[in-house]
Amino acid sequence: MNRHYAESKGLHLNYSIISDMIDDYARVLDLGCGNGYLLKLLKDKKHINGNGIEISQKEVIQCLEKGLSVIQGDIDEGLKQFADKSYDYVILNQTLQSTHNPDYVLEEMLRVGKKCIVSFPNFAYWRIRFKFFFTGAMPKSRVLPFEWFNTPNIHLLTVKDFFEFTKQHNITILEGIYTTKAKVRKAIHYNLFSNFFAEEVIFIIAKN
Amino acid sequence: MINNIQSVGIVQTKFYTIEEKIQFESGVEFGPITVAYETYGTLNENEDNAILVIHALTGDAHAAGYHSENDKKPGWWDDLIGPGKAFDTNKYFVICSNILGGCSGTTGPSAINPQTNRPYGTSFPVFTIEDTVKVMKKLLDFLKIKSLYSVAGGSMGGMQAIQFVISYPDFVKSAILIATTARLSPQAIAFNAVGRNSIISDPNWNNGDYYDKEQKPDRGLSNARMIGHITYLCEEAMYNKFGRRLQNKNHYDFNFDIDFQVESYLQHQGQIFVDRFDANSYLYITKAVDYFDPCDKYGSLTNAFKNSNAKFLVMSFDSDWLFPSCQSKEIVNSLMKLGKDVSYCEIKSPCGHDAFLLEYELQSKIIKSFLNDHIKGDYNEQALC
């Protein structure tokens, strides 16, 4: 749902950043691939050998219409059908916060992918903090447009939370990209500044 | 949804006889076998546009079009085969044949044994899905088909498509497997067993020797079909179709005649079935379906598929409890494990197993997209910063 929203608003920054991260001819698995926009882009620009997993029938059909290979399935059930390190990249774009078991999903994607690309909206973004502080209501924003009762984002997190998690689970952060509407900043280590100013973040992570 | 809905028009069932004997999986050598088949569209110059579609349990070679101007019904997959349709006959050369052991033109137990000049009956050898596929391959060889652009089938047709990919991995470029399984569940075998039992326990079955008798095992065959039809529907489909409504009456009759619409439906299905199907064919074909188990035969499904280079499309229907989605997922998972190109869609439908013959709009869309691999990018490059 988030991904659709991003497309409808023309927010394609994530896609081009992710596309730049991926090597030509790589084997890519996109979890929660939505209507296949990113996979199609990677296929055309980077000639990847890609697969998608998507839970919604409607979006699975949209992927097929783009000529993509897609499996209808629930990533919360794990990736049992995939062998260890069978993909160069496993992507979880704007979906981590909507999974039921984010820790299990991350563990599974790190098992299957040599490298994993994870992106999510940073709940510690200053505008969200201020909105919450001054209005006392569940904050809504450009990237989190839902009401509390209909949001698919049931496991919202911050940059700080993510760093904490990777530390606890021995996950290596290979790259961190912090974005606001038009700006992009890179950093591997945690700092307060990023947690305050980044609206969305993209990490490349790995685990051996 | 579908543009240019047109029919392939008047078509004719053709016949090809395989003169030499074929070795069946059981070890028996059998022949000659005549195969009934139909084709739609034309084979292109490169000979790379042939698609084999395979019918389900009681289907026949007549997949599309009409046999005559007065024909009431078109072929069984006419919704999907024709100019501009999913299996576009302007682009593809579509072939469909009647299964070995069937009773719609291909040699089966009701055919005349040339050695005795009497119908084979139960002297017909028991065959397997591997054998039915072998026969289809002989037909394709006769038609000078060098490779298949796709092989497609639903239910038992899907099982044969799976076997086709396993038996002839280099011959098949893609496979479309609909509402099917790599092995029946014990529950599905149980329903087949009751169906067969119903035929065998009909005194008119007479050990399969009834072709020249006045009384045929119609009762047994129609009961078998009634059981089959229960499995093709689902609880929701039955509520939608019949509910608890009574058939042409407002109150119970307090006897054992037909009261409910669902009873009337099943009886009708049973009755019309005996006019078009042979009881012995039903025994043989359901047995072949029960035996089918490439997982067991090749050690695992992964091992069975390992030599295939085909691209796969697997579809199931969420209300199908006879060939449930989990069985399609088993196929998908084994293909994923091998790193094969596979797509899977679970279609929402209230129609049960029958959905594969009814939900043609979504299936058309999906199959059309799958078969068409030259799709240009539709994203807006300008928007990519």
C-alpha cells in the first residue's frame, strides 16, 4: 500500500537509489514487490534475473502483465522454498514495517540473500516527532498517510531501533542511505542527526 | 476484458494411428493406438508456436470451435482458445487430443481389439499418466512439432502437463499448470475409489464386458459422476447454486424421490454423463490419476523437474479443496528451489475445483500475459530523477 502511494505521488527516489545499488545481471528477489514497478525497472536497466513475492492477487496479475516472474505468497510465512544465499540481493522495500514478524522476515532474507536491501520510513523523523508532540494524535505524513485504524504499518521503527537490532543480531550494515524529499545522505554508522532528519532510510545489510 | 472475441469456427476431429506398439510403464507393450485430435491456428515457419492443451478427466479433443452449424455448445475451452483469446489462434498453433484409454475417439477399453474383433473391455492394459503423455508425444512427432511453445492443462490435464515437462524436458519451453497437483491427496483417491466401486458393483458392469449387452452399467457410472460433481464444487458454490431450495415443489414429499435442487442437479449430471462416457474408461483413467506421483517416482519433485528449462505458470483457486492451493505451492516451491522461472497466482473464486473451467476472464488475462514475453517498459523514466 505504501509503495502504491509512493508511486502515485511520483516519489521514485527510492527506486533510483536501489537501482544504483544493484549490479548488472544480478539475481534479485523482491519481497512484497507490489505491482512489480521496481523489478521491471531493474530488469530493464540492470538486466537482472528477478523474482517477486506479493500477497495481493491484483498486484500479482499486474506483475504478470509486465512480463515478470512473481509468486503469490505471504513473506511472513518465511522463505522456506529458497536455498541459502541463492540470491545476490533480496529487497524489502517499504514493507518491513507492515510485516507481522519483522525479525523472522529479516532473518529469512539474510539467509537467502548474499546482500539485503531494506528500506522503511523513519518514525523518529523530526516532523513526525513534532506532530506527535504538539497534536498528541497518531502522526500522519507524506510517507505514512494512514489513520491509526487502517494503517498496514503495524511495526513502525526508527533508525536507532534498526541499528540496535542489527547489533543484537550480528548483522553487518554495508551502507546506509538517509533521504528526505529531495536530499540523500550516506553513512554506515549511527548518529543522532540521521535519526532526526531522515524521512526514509535504505540499508544494505548482510549476515554470514 | 477480451477484445475480438471470436470463435475458431467449424472444426473437425482428426485421427492418427500409431501403428507400432508402445511400451507402457507397467511393462506391457500395446498397440496400435488411434489418437483423436483437433488443431487450431497454423504452425509458423519457424515451427516454434505450437501449444498443447490437455483436457481434464472426462474431456475430449474438442477444445474449441463448433463441429457443425447446429452445434449448441463449443469445445470445452472455447473461452480461452480462439483469435484474440488467451491461446490466440492468430499467433499459436493449438493442439488438443483425447487421452489414451478415453472414449471420444482415442483407443480405450471400448475400442475394438483387432485380434478378437471385440471391445477390449478389461483386457485393456492399465496405463499411467506417463503412458498418456507418451502417446501425445507420438502425435506431436507425427505433426512434425519440434518443440512446444507451451503445454497447458487444468486438473488431470495439468498432471499430464507436469509429466510432459518431466518426460521431455528439452521439448517444452513453458508450462501452464492450473488447479492441479503433482500427486492426489488420499482424500481425492478415496473419492475416485468410491466412484470406481460404484461402477464395479453395478451388476451390469459384468467384469467390464457389457458393450454388446442391452443393459450397461449406467447406474454405477452415473453415481460415480455424482460423487465427482460433489468434489468439483465446494460448500459456498453449493449454497450459491442450490441452497436448501426444493426442486419444483414447495414442501417435502416424505418419500425418497428428489426433493432438493442439489439432488436434482447431481442426478441430471449423472444421467447426461452416461450418454457420453464409458464406464470402463472411467475406471482406467481415474486409476492413472491415482497412480500419478512423480515425487515418489523420482525421489522428489525437485529431482523430477531438475532437467527442465521451461518457464512455469501455476494457478490455483482458493475454494478448490480437491486440488487445494497447498498442492500447487508444493510444485511452485520445488521449482523455486531449483531456481526455475516460475510464477504463481491463487485466484479467489467461490466455484471450487470447477473454477478452472468457469473463471476464464482472470485466467485469460494471466495466461495471455504469461505467453507474451515481449512486453515493453511502462514506467515513466522521467520520474526516476
